[in-house]
Amino acid sequence: MHNTELSIEFFPPQTAEGAEKLRGVRAQLAELKPSFFSVTYGAGGSTRERTFATVKEIAASGCEAAPHLSCIGSTRDGIREILNEYAEAGIRRIVALRGDLPSGVGDPGEFRYANELVAFIRSETGNRFRIEVAAYPEWHPQARSPRDDLLAFKRKADAGADSAITQYFYNLDAYLHFVDEVRAMGVDIPIVPGIMPIASFSKLARFSDACGAEIPRWMRKKFEAYGDDADSIRSFGLDVVTEMCEKLLAAGVPGLHFYSMNQAGLTTEICKRLKLA
């Protein structure tokens, strides 16, 4: 039995068919014995009901569920109501994020930063929830400087976060450097690397450009050389991500958090190769 702590992220399905498909995916991934499944939350809380429905279903199946909760565009009363709903549903873990304002909305609401949300959850609920926060090894795309981003992360830890999950990355040194930097600032919470399996290079490139995750040039060139050869892209992607996970595990990371994109195959295959399945 492996002792690496795994966690896996889903997004809330939009349709009944999507929900049915996710049940099958979740059943497959539950065989990896993850510590929890997290469920994302749309800009400005736009998927609130679907997130809650997905989280309740995961919890009812006997797995731990960790809803994402973003605070931008929200009020204290609104967040309090959501926290009460989750407490009543037996949820014990929350991923606390600043989040994005829906496009065209100018009012950030009563919270501006994730550390304010973390502090609010702690003041309202004490230690009822284990609080996860986000970390950005390659810096948040909106940070004014790397130093500003490190300070923002420290504020989240100081406000009461229990642990952090990183944005995905393919540059191992970026993660190791980030951890060294925050440790030097006195932050000692676990920082779990976020892992993005690669199903489609074109989708990954678009996604990465939007969120500030770098695809190293050597990887990009190799993917581009495969053109639309889906099998080669999948095979190379599996090799690259597995090798990075091996190095992360050798470096003693506290766990691996997989961005599943509501698919089971790649995450399962990587965990098999790592002998975690």
C-alpha cells in the first residue's frame, strides 16, 4: 500500500449526461484511494448549485469532498450561508480561493483577496474545516512581482490555511524554488504539487497561456512535431508527467494533486506507473 497522499480535482458537470459520466470516472479514480476529491467553482460563484450537488454526491458515496470556494464578488453573508450548507452536509475540507470576477462585473464584493476569505472562514467556523489554498510556483499572472506573490501566499498561511495546492507546472525547479522561498519566509504548511496530465497539446497550450503555467520550450517543440498524432502526444505526455512525478516524490513532496479534467484514464495510468495504484 502506498503512503503518498493523492487528491483529484473535478469540475461540476453541466448536464445530466455529464453527471452520469463523472460518476463512472469517480468510481474508477476512487480505486486510487485519494484523500479527497475537490470540485471547482465558477467565476463569481456561477456554478454554486452544481458544485454543491457534485460535492454532496461525492460525500454520500463515502469519499471526502473538498469544494472550491472563491470569494471575489461575494458578501460575508453569502459566504456564511455557503459555509453553513457545507457544515450541514458533513464537509470537512474547503479549497479557499480569491477566484475571478465574471466578465463585465466590476464590483469585487466584500472580499478582495484569498487571505481575507481564509481569515473569515476561521473566524466563523474555528477549526471545523481544513483549509487548502492555492500556490503559484511560476507566480500568479496578476502578481506585480515575485516578491508580492510570495507575500500574498504568506498572508494566506498566516490567516490560517492548513496546506496549499499549486497551479500545475512542468518545470520542477520552479516548484522546488517556490518551496525554498516560502520556507525561508517562515511558512511551513505542506505545499502539494498540482499535476496536469496531458491529453491534448493544443488545449494545454491555450489553457497554459491563460493561467501563466509555462510549457518548457523543449516540450512544446516535441509536441508540435507530433502534429495531430494523438497517440504520440498521449504517450509523450504520460512519459513527461510520470517522470516529473517520480522526481517530485524523490524530493519528498507531501502528496500529488491531479487535475483530472473529469477523465480517469491518464491519472490512473500515471499512478500505475508510479506504483501508487
